[in-house]
Amino acid sequence: MTALRVSEINTKQYNLNLPISNDINNTDFPLDDKLKVIQYTDENEESIIDNFILPLSSGAEISNTYQKPNLSKIRNLLTTFHIDEGESLPLMKPRFIKETPFEFHSKYNSDSSYINIPRLSVTKLLTFQWCELRDFYTIFSGSPVKEETKEMKLGTEAHLKLELETHKLIEVEDMERITDTFVETMLESFRNHMKTLTEPDDILQAKEDLTDITELLCGAVAESSMANEWMGKIISRLFALATTSEAREVLVHGYLDFNTSRFTSKLLDFQQNQLNHVLVSGVVDYLKLFNPNDKTDYSMFKDIQDHVEFTYLSQNKRQLIDLSQFLVDVAPIINEYSDTYMLGVTDVKTRSWNRLPQQESVLQAAKLQASYYRKMFGVLAGEFDSMEIGYEMLLENAKRRKLDVDKPISIKTALSLLKANHNIIYKDYVKLANGEAIGFEPFDKFVEEEYLNKRSNYNFARLLNGSTKEDFISQVKSSDKDGFDLEGILNSEILKTWKIPLTLRYFAARSSQLFHLCKPFLSDSLSIEYHNVKNNQCFHTNYYTYNSDEVDEVTASASTFWNGSRPPVPVQDLSKCNYCDFSSRCLIPNPHKKVPGSYGSVGSKMKHFIQS
């Protein structure tokens, strides 16, 4: 089989705009950017040799069975680094590549969302988990998306099963479908009316009206999607945590300052140094409020339920909670129990067999992953500052995703959210419609200045344009599987022009309040649960103590890797090379391989090591 030349490599598979050249003197590059010989200094050699290679761990053997390499990864990397066939991969970034690992990850990535929204996941900070050099090569190969394996699919299903056991799924798809049909019929009628118009001014006005009503009813798609995420994965989950003791799949995020190599935890620092902050996002698998001295103690939750004031919807007796009043009512109860209960953070790992990972680095990475979740949750809760920091960080999160935090959420999404969360959101809808404060000063102050003295176009009644409420409800009821009483909540308090529109700013406000509600229970309790995906049983739990200094140390190391201020650290256990796509070209398991001429020599100490 003829060897594939570097110049023949197809980089379009990952939509990478990478330079393709075999010739280091290619005129496409300015003189200063041409490949130059990299001479390792003695200091560089020392640092590389120290971490370069170690014998196999005790009892380990190189397996005869190797993981099938991902050739496209290697080909993309050869293209990026200008490596000829037969040459090994460099241990450091070529000088002609100006981007840091994070910049390259945010510029050339098979997952376009990382290009549109530069960020890191929590797992990307666990660079020590396996091999930094492998991570380094993966980044500069364009971060190909991993194909979903059977094990990954089973793991996803196991997490979903646990989530649905804790949080009941409210079906909204039928109502959304009916809403779409209802709205499209109305819009079609509007278009037909436009065809009867003859005056240019009337036609122009009708077109503007059609655009406005379409945007109101079905627009703001990205903002509406984020509103659904924050409502479903923060507000409702943290409310469940405070009232039932547990919550699963809770969104968290933080901001890593590459200048200080630390997570930002102070509002002033966050506001003053936005450009240096990298968004880091994650999802907490499981949160549990518990009494460490008595795991069966649920007295706090009984007290909360006894003291919270409920109102009811007419004849259906559905409980409604005023979140503003709820936050006031539970404050003294939480204060009373703050020394008794603690918040535990758990990450769930799925396995195909009842066997823990054998590598200590993998076990430590799991611990640090849970530690990062604890760190970010604490920052959002105002552990080191006021609750306003969570509010500002949520708003910035949305802005980083190119979302308008003050763009009205579509009526379609607002209606779906109302059905799924009517018990805790209905009263807020009424407050917004009437222009009332929700009890969070930064939000209340903003809307007072922005909306209350201006005419609003957020008219929920436009949903029924040309029809009646009874028609709409009748159509929803005809196909709604759960028999939800929409008539009870879709009333005159909602079906009118709202003085304050529903926006992401509102969801950020409520989210920050509920994060802050958990602040008194923040603790050092961490755990990792290992679940067998075949029988859906937890077969082992590791318990750890949260150590903020340890998190800061690991964060600093990960930060210097991603900002390019140090080279990657190679693996020390060569058995891991059996599972690496780059092992055939890597110097670590192949120290006698030819070093790319354009990257300089290996260095005298490395040569001595190889020859000894």
C-alpha cells in the first residue's frame, strides 16, 4: 500500500483551515514564521528528561492488543505540525504555530460550538488524568469528536435513568406541537390578509407586524433554549434540593483567569478582568443535603414544607408557591439547620463491570472533577462574595454564547415552561405581567429603569390572535397525554400585555438566589459513585474531603498547559501508550524514532539516555 503523503491529507473532514505543506520554506509564511531549528537548552532538557520516561509500573506488561488508531487524528496532526512520513511527533509546539493550546482549541475544532463559544469543560482541566502529551496532540489535530461507543451510550442512558428517578419528566412536546400548528394557522391567515392589501404603506406595515408577531410567538430561539436550560437544570433542581434533599444534573460554571491561574471568586475581579477569564462549564451529577450524624433525618424538609405558604389554582387544587415569599420564609429555617446539615457533591461514573479503574491517576481525576464542581458551585453561591456574583456570572455566560439577556423569550417557550414548572413559576409570571418586584435588588432595579415607564410589546394574548382561549385549550387537551389543566393557569392574569417581559435576566436572577440559598450548607463532602450499567446498581462509592488548596494547585497546572506557558508533560506509565492514537509516531514509546529535522536535535542528554 502506497504511503500517504502529507500534501495529500484531506483536512476538510474536520473543517480545519490548516496550512498544508511539506516544505518548511513555503512562501506562504513570513520569514519570521518559517520553521526554525529548535535547540533545547540545558534547562529545557532537564525538565523534559525529568518527566520523559519511566519503566512500566510494577507488574504491568505491554499488551499485544492495541487500540485501533484514529488515522484521521494523526493525519491532521502531521499537517498541522508539517511532519514528513517516518518522522516522529515533537514534544513541544512548533514555533511557527502562534496559538496557545486554548486558542487553537477555540479556532480549529471539529465541534463548531467551541469555535462559536470559546470555553473549556471541567474534564479538560484534568490534564494529568492520562497523558498531557496525548491531550496536546489531540488539540492540535483539531479535537476530533469521539465516536459514541456502546459503553458511552449505556453510560448516558444510566445517567438519564437516575435523573428521571429523582425528577419527574413533565411532557410538553404535545403542547408545543399544538402551539406550532395553532400559530402557523394564525400566521397563514395573516399572510392571506396581506394579499388583499393594495396600499404600499399598508403592505409595509403588515410585513412589519408579521415579523413582530412571529418573533414574539416563536422567535428568540437561542435565548429561549437557554431559558429552558436554566429553568430545568438550575431553578427547578435547586428548589427540589431545598425542599426534598436531593437534585441531579445541575448546571454549574466558573471563570478561569489565565493571568492568575485561578478561578475568579470575587465580583470586583470578575468585572474588571473579563478578557482574561475563560468560561469553564460542567454538570453536577448529584447533590444531596444530609445530616452526617443521621442519614435518615429529614426534619429540616418537614419544617420547610410545614412553614411554606401555598396558594391553590381554583378547582384543581394545584399548589402554587410564590418564590419571593418562599425565599423569605425558608431563610430562618435554613439558618437554624445550617450546623446540622451539609451539602454533598457526588459524581457518578459508569462501568461495564463491577471493577474500579486500575490507574491511580484516573481515580484522582474523578476526585478532582467533583472538587471542581464543588468549587464552582461555591463561587456561584457567593461563598466568597455576595449572591450578586452568581447573577453576573450567569449573565456573562449567556453573553459569551452570543445571547441577548434582555431579548424576550418566545411565548411558545414561556407557555411550555409554565406547564412544566407552574408550581414555582406561575406567581412570578403574574409579577412580571403586573410590573412587580421579585425581591432581587439588581434585577428589580434594572427592570424599573428599563421597562416600567415604557410601553411593552410582550403581549401573551397575541397567542390567541383571531381565536379564543377555549379554542386553543380545546386543541391542547385533545392530544395532551397527561390531561394537564391548562385552563387553570392560562387566565386573564397571564393573557395580557406584560409590563416586564420574560428574559434570560429573570432566569439568571432566580438561579443566583437559589444558588445562594445553599451557601450555608457548603461543605467538604465529596464522593464518587461507580455504577454498573448492566444492572443499574451502584457497586462502590469512594468518599473524599474537598481541599481547596489542592484544587488551586491542579488548576494552576492545567492553566499553564492551556495558556501555553509550559510544554505538555509526557506519560510515565508506558502501558497507557497501548491506548493512544499517536503512539506510533510518539517519541515516548519510540525513543529511537527519527526527530523532525526542522525541529532540531533531541539534545545531548536525551541521546545519552537513549544510548545508555
